[in-house]
Amino acid sequence: MAAKLNPAALDVLDALYVLYRETQQGPKAAEMLEKMLGVTTCATIRSA
């Protein structure tokens, strides 16, 4: 739910990534990692 309300919330994405990784859901964990990298990349580009 929180990821739908604010998809750029790194703390939520990180928590989901850890949860999926620990529950052997590799594809979902990879998806969360990609989203986290996308958020940080966009933030870096905006601040440059």
C-alpha cells in the first residue's frame, strides 16, 4: 500500500526488497532493486 501511495519512498522500497529477498522471491526483489536504483538515479540527475 505504501509503495502505491509514494512509489519513490526509498525506505519502503528497501523494506520490500529485503522482504522479497528473505522470502526467496528473487524476481520481485530484483524489481524493487531496479526501482530503488531508478529513484536514486533520477534524484542524482535532478541535483546536478
